[in-house]
Amino acid sequence: MPARTFAVASLLSSSLLAAALSAGCSGDASSADPAQPRGAPPLSKAQAQQVLASYTEGANRAGGRFDRRALRAIETDPQLAMDTATLRMRRAVRQPAPKLAFREASFYIPRLGGYPQWFAAGAVTGQGKQARRHAMLFTRAKAGAPWLLASDPRPGDDPLSRVALDPDGYATPVAQDAEGLAVPPRKLPAAHAALLTEGPRAEDASVIADGPQTSETYKALTQGAKTLAGRGVTLSSRFSAAPYTVYALRTKDRGALVWYVLKQNEAYSASNRGKLGVSGDLVGLAPARTSRTRMDTTVLVQYLATVPPEGRATVNGMYRKAVSVR
């Protein structure tokens, strides 16, 4: 979309505090709840460190070569779909991804029984004003399968430091329908989606606190749609819980730290050709020079939220990326 028409994309990215995109950088739970503490830790912290090192090496190789296939060896959805779209964008503008180097790594490994297995890793990339925190979640589908990065929301502070650890240094997973929380992890995505689509007065939206990724994003979308309408472009936006597993770890205050994913569907339409085009976050997903009067986009947004025993859930971080254009 031309710069003057696609201003809403810049506005939305700002309101969501979207991180700079790099090649290295969830809806309903599966039928077998991976959050029940029924067994031993799936790996040691030393092994988790090796997983992160292997991921870093693979991500730098894929990012430097614009190699989308290489991502499949180190990532799974939703991270794979989002970073694949990012590589397509970088290839289109001929801008290789910056080299990844993680520091201050910490690992939060839950005791689990059965598969899928998973663990979280906190780390920092960049220096000074370019420093960025990561709250990565790695999963393994079955015995002998590789560990793959599934999610990497970017928190503004360090919410992982609030995760409770047992005397052996391991974390405790939280069940999808766990009681004693302001909102069960399973219900958090739908509540957040309702707030972003319908506003703070939506049903169940009251369980989520105001903030940049919640009420302020809804306001930005509403204002952006009005701005575009004045330019002859109609925008409708709807959020829904994406079909990915929700993961949660117990925090020191008996709350939970929750990873989940939303899907955003945007529909743009204009009466005159030339009003709509591809730019910004959509580069690489569709031909840039095609004249069109309608454009539908699909965006995935990863979130990290802290849910207290009482009160309202606070969204701590996110990672947003358009993954398709029709």
C-alpha cells in the first residue's frame, strides 16, 4: 500500500511495540495437556544451552542466505510461519538478517510426562538502545525429534525472572484449566482476541489489564480505520485465538506466565484502483505493483502474559508478523 494509505500499518506496529524483525528472530490446547507435572525434566540446563547454541547457528545460516528451507530444521509453527515471511521480505528488499548473538541466557525447564516436551529460555540480543529481550519457547514432538523454536515473544522487562523454581532449579507447568488464577490459561487467548476486536467492553475482556498490547492497540486500530476511511479505504480487523497450544509456567506469587498466539484478519477495500498496494510488513508476500481494490491479510501475533491469582492479566510482550496476503 502506498505510504500515505498504509499509515495504519505503521501506527499499529508502533502501538503493539513490534520488535525489529530478524530471521532468528496459542489458541486451544492439544488433547493431551502438556502442562501436567507428571514426570522428569526433559533435559538438563546444559543440554538446553546446547539447544540454544544450535538454534543460533542455524538461524544465522538461514538469515544470511535467505534460506527458508533451513528454518524448518530449527523452528516450528507459529515461529516458522512468521520467520519464513520475514525472510521473504528480507529477500525482496535484499537485506540479510542481522547476525544473532544471545547473552544473559537463563532456562526454565518444567517437569513433564509424555510428549510434546517443552522448555522456556530467556536471553538478550543487541547492545544499548538496540538491546532486546527474548522469551523463547522450544518444543520437541517425540523421542529423538529435534528441539524446535515454537515461539519468541519479546517482553519489555524480564517476566521470566518471576517463574518459580523448585529446590533442584526446575519450573512447574500450569494446566490449561488451572483454578486459582484470574483467568485459566486456556481462556486467555479468546479474551484477548475479544478485547482487540470489540474493545474493552467485550465479554470476558475485563480479565485483561489496560496496556500497549491491549486497550491502546484497540484505540489505535479504531483511529487507524477512521484515518483510512478519510482516504477512501475501508479497513476491518478481527482477532481470534490461533490453533496453537497454550503453554504456562507457575510464577513465584502462585500466578502463571502464559505463552499464546492470536490470528488477526485484516480486510482492506477501495473503490478506486491504485489506493491499495503492498509495502511495509507485507513486502515479499504479494506482488508490489499489482493494481487492486481489495486486499485481505493474515497476521500472527505471539503474546506473553502474566496472570495473577487475583486481578487482571498483564500482557508483557509480543511478536507480530503478517504471514499472507490475498
